[in-house]
Amino acid sequence: MADNNDPVFQIQRVYMKEASLEQPNSPAILLEQEQPSVDIQLGVEAQQAADGMYEVCVSATVTTKIKDRTVFLVEVKQAGIFEIRNLPQEQMQGVMGIACPQIVYPYLRSNVADIVTRAGFPPVHMAEINFQAMYEQQQADALQAAEPPQIIATA
């Protein structure tokens, strides 16, 4: 039998929170033979949804362009609701910044590829993401931004 103070980490639900597709220069741009450039931007957000329940969203913005004209723009926000209880506060940020996004991300990748394919384009295959490295880099950047500037005296 579990003690009421035992740590709890459970997935309650994974869902697509938001999705959009734009093809602002269709149909003319579809006749172009040039290979488009692809830019993928990722983001992670977390917020408390209820007592012991947290929503973690991983978002992707995929922009493809030929020269300065957009071929398509896809934005998807994939979310998960997680029950997280009885964890030390210093571990909460890591769980929400690493463990939760790792669970949600494969769904995001699949949905982006599906939307792009259904729009008539070859699928965009998003690479695996090391959320631990991403989280550690964000923490290092935040720490560096919080440090006062060093003053170097020269004689």
C-alpha cells in the first residue's frame, strides 16, 4: 500500500491543444521548382492546472520558404496533463522541463508530419530533441543573465 507522501508522477492525458496551417502564396508558389528552406522553432511551457496537476505544452513552428516567400507555415501545440505530487521543489522544474516534454514530443512530431502531408507536401521529419540538454542550457543562460556584470580593472 502506498504511503500518502510517496512521490507521484502519472500521465493523465496527452492532447493536441492547437494547430494551424497557412499557405499564403498558394497556388503560385506550388509551381516553383526550387527547394524550400525549412526553419523549425520549438518551445516548452508549463503551468499548474489544478492541485497536483500540471499542463506541459511543447510547441513547434515550422516555416518553409522559397527566397522570401512562404510556402507553408505550420504551428502545433501539443500538451499533456500530468499528476505530479510529493516531489521536492528543486526536482519539479526538471520534471516539467525534461520528463514531461520527452513524453509529449513524439505526439507533436507525428502531428506536424501528418498536417504537412495532408496539406500536400512531403512530411517534415523533426529530429529527436535532448530535452535535458535544452533544459540545462536554459538554466545556464538564466543564471548567466542574473549575474552582475564583472568589472575588470586594468592598470
